[in-house]
Amino acid sequence: MTSHQGDAVPSPVHHTSRPFDAVAPEPAGGGAARPVSAALRIMTSEEGVAQARAFTQDTLREWSLDHRGDDAALVVTELAANAVVHAVPQAPADDPEVWLGLSRGGDHLTLTVSDPGDTPPVYAPHGTSTLEEHGRGLFIVDALSEEWGWTPCPPVGKTVWARLSTTCPLLP
């Protein structure tokens, strides 16, 4: 696992005014294409984090990636909660936007959360007591993803992303 702890790195996903304005490729032979990306505006509350988790699991089920649903939902929960707790209160707008993006490509699934905050995510697995209620979110993201990072989104905001493999984890 590789993490970009506080480094501004290019996001593996294209960003426009919304994190995902992608179009699924046209299938050969005229059949219906399965989506390669999905996006959801997250309500800036606990209910919004729960909605993001459910959206992630439902989308992965539609993409036949049920086997990654639990890990992806946990990563999304941590990223969305960080955005709601840390970025939203500092946002200059009355109605700050937080977006969840899911993108499937090749053997990877990319999860993104875009928020209005400019402060980089803080990864501190050794500086947090096991009895602390907060502070372990990015440690969990690091443990479950192949890599993760963040990128600024000028003029304001950032996107935190995590990449998971779509292949089945090895069973013991």
C-alpha cells in the first residue's frame, strides 16, 4: 500500500465542475453499456455519510463488484465523514458541496470525495491512541486501499481519492 501523506498528487480521475461528468463508452454491437462512473452529492450530515455508503454498495452491486462492497463502503464512509466533519465547517459557502465519485476501470475501482476545504488530509496512525474516538480514518483507508492521495481543486477545495483492486481478495 502506498499513501500520499499530505502530498498534493494528481488525481487519477478527471474533474470538472462536478467530480464525475464522465460518459460511459458506447458498446460494440449496439448493446447497453454498463456505467464506468457514478457520482452523488453528499448531504453534509450523518445521513449524507450513510447515503454515500449505501450508494457505494448499490453501485458496486450493479457493476458486479459485490465482493468489494464492504471495503469500498468503509473507505467511502471514512472519506465522506472527514469531509463533513473537517472541510464543511470551514467552507465559505452557505451550502457547501461534497461529492462522492466512483469509477471503475480495468482491475481497479477509484473512490473520490471532493469537498470545499483546502486543508490537506492528516494521516497519523501512530499519533492516535486506540481509545480515541477520532483520528484513525485515513489509517483505515490506507489499510484497505492499494494507494490513496489527494489533489487540490482550484480555485477552492480538494479531492481525496483511494484506489482498490477489483479482483477477489485471496482467501486463507
